[in-house]
Amino acid sequence: MRITIVGAGFSGSALASELARQAGPGVELCLIGVADSYSRGVAYGEARPEHLLNVRASELGATPDQPGAFADWLNLSDRARVSYLPRLAYGEYLHAQLQTAVAGSTAAFNQIRQEAIAVERASAGFRVHLADGSDFLSDRVVLAVGALPPQALAGVGPRLAIHPSYLNWPWQDGAIDAIAPDARLLIVGTGLTMADVATTLQRRGHRGPIVALSRHGLLPRAHGDYPPPPIALPPAVLQALHTHAPREVLRALRTLAPVVDDWRSLVDALRPHLQDFWRGVPLPQRASFLRHLRSYWEVVRHRIAPQLAEQLQALRESGQLQVRAGRLLRARRGDDAVEALIRERGGTALHSERYDVLIRATGLDTDVERTTHPLVAHLRESGLVAADPLGLGLKVSDRFEVLDNKGGAVRGLYAIGPLLRAQLWEITAVPELRSAARELAGQLLSATAAARAAGAAGAQRLAVAG
């Protein structure tokens, strides 16, 4: 029985490690991922030294039962365990965890450092095609591709789209290193990616003005210096969550927030309930939440390290960084600059502005319908997967099995990671991802054992009949 995991970032590596620890002889595991970030993922394997984790070291163990394992692996002091370390260090931890699991596994394990470009149905399950032209059969396939590649910004003209003054992804091919120190920058996005960009620019000694633009102009909130005290949600909030109505939850939280010592405690207390809550939210209410509340939720949910928040504040106070609420309506390449047309939030006037470089920093993308990701686009066009209508990844069953474009479960094809946002919403951070990895590993091995038992029973019946 062969189980193939496509994607060797956090989700794929965590799932592969779980399977390697649990699977026995007769199971072959294949983990496919690009060589540059294999078993580390883009977020941790291709980060820069100045990029920090957004979670304390003490909470980042790769398995649900050992949340402190990352801090233990580094042998950190008590003070260091509650600090925010470089993301590169976490990538090394993930790599080490996988290799340890593989070395101790009684299952066969194949590490394939290539890109998977297509997955097709085959009589024995699925045929997986690799970038070098080779292919192989697999009984089970798990899509663990992470977030999808960023799309071009709306309104960017064709000449600008291929010009070096437009960075559709700031970390690609060292493009950010080519920015002149005095360049005038327009960054679209004010979230986590923008914060990383600003940190790198500051480290490189950038002197030019920076404008960060987003629909609401909200920056991520900061973690406190120490973990907030945990709280239990009162019955009124639990009852509101049970209604699966975002407005009812918001109303209950507004009543509770003024009496909570630290708002971070309230946000953290909600997390264990959010997956079950989201599953029951009807599609129209999900759409309303995404339009009106998503931006406000994400700045308090996805927080940044205190030292990064201080850096951003210093840049703002110096006047170098300006954070604005509004929309980029059009951007084109002029004779010697990027010409941007911007409408401020709540205004009607259009402002024509000139910049040297336009940077897209809008972060996480899960829009399967519009993606150019080769594998996901192929699966979508073949009808083997169906896109969530709100752009939150794939349609899946409660068991993480992918649904096809007719709504049927594709037996043996699973998904894990950010593409499950339509099903779970809260599935982009380590605590939720590591729990999902363990749950899916159990399901895959149970299904494998059931298939093996069915095959043995069938063979016995044939023998008796013969």
C-alpha cells in the first residue's frame, strides 16, 4: 500500500512524520516536495534571518502531545522559551523531526525532491506525474501544497506586470535586494507579509518613503511580552458559538471584552471552538463575515512578535512608513515611475501618485478557482477537485477527502493545510495543523488496514471457491 503526500512544508512533513511513526511493514510512504524547501516549507525554509516566528518557541512542537518539543530541541532557557525565534531555526527543527521519524520507521519511505505537476485517476488508485517527466502509481494521495502562489494585483497594467518595478512576490529571486535605498515604495497589503518586507528593508538600510495600503489600513496587533493568562469562555459566548451565527458571537464578545484583563486571552480562548463553529456557518453568513469582519479578526488573531511591532511603530513615528486605508484602482508603468491611482477609504476622490516600486504583500491565497498553481489548476480543470465558492480552498468531506466537481468524494484523495479553510477556517497555524496531521494519519492507516483486510478476505474466498 503506497501513500503519497504532495507538498513537503509543515503540513506535509508533519503528516509524513506521523505516518512514519505509526505505519508498519507493507506500507510505503512517499513525500514529494521541491528541493529548496524540502521538509521545511517556504515559510520556514526560504525565510530570511531577520524574519521571526509569530508564536512563542514554547508552543511550536510538531506534535499535539509535545507542544514544547521545539524549545526542548533547542535546549532553551525558561526565558528563551517564551521568546520569538528566527523562522529559519524552526525549519531546521522540522527537517530534523522528519529525518528522525524516517530513520525509526518500519515502513518504507521515499523522499522525492521534485515538483508534482499532475495527479490523475488510475485503475490502482492515482498516477502521480513529476516535473522530470516520470510518474508512478499510488493507492492514496494527500494534497499538502500549502498556500497557493500569489496572484497579480487587480488593476496592474500589462507593461508594469512584467517590469522589475513590480514585485508580485517580494521574496522571489532576491528581487527585494535590487531595490535602491532611496526608492519610493508602495506596498499593497498591511498584514504579516508587509511586516516582513518592512523588516528586511530596514535591515538593508532602506531610506526611501514607504506607503503600505490596504482596504482597512490595519496592522497586525502585537503579542504581549509574556503569555496572557488563560480564561474560560462564559456560557453566553459558548451559546453564541453554538448558534453558528457570526453576529451573535460578535455581540457576545462585545459584552465580554470590557471585563477581560487582556483581549489576547479572549482570542486564544476562542480558537479551540472555531472549527466546529465554522462548520455550521451557512454560506451567506460566511460571505458576510469575509466582507465585513475578516480584516478585523485577522489582525487580532494573527499577531506579531513584540520586537517586530516596535520596529514598525518606530518606522511610522519617523515618518518613513505611512499606513493608509484605501484601494489601488490602477497601476501602470510610466516613462520613469510606477503611476498609481488610489482611492482613500470612505472618499470619492482619486489620487494619482508616483512610486519607484510597487510590491504585492497581500499574503495567504487559497483561491483554487483563479490559481495558476500547476497541480491544483490541473486537478481543477480535470474536475477531480472543486473550488470553494468563497475562495477558501477546496471542497472536502468531514474526513478531509476531496470532493470532485459533481460533489462526490474522491476515494483515496485527501487534503490538509490552508486549502481546508472552507471546511475548518482555523487551519493555518501550527496547533491546528499538527492536530489535523495526526487525525488524518489515523484515518489513512485505518483505511489501509481495512483495504488490506478486504483484499485478504477476497483472496480467501477465491481460494475456497477454487
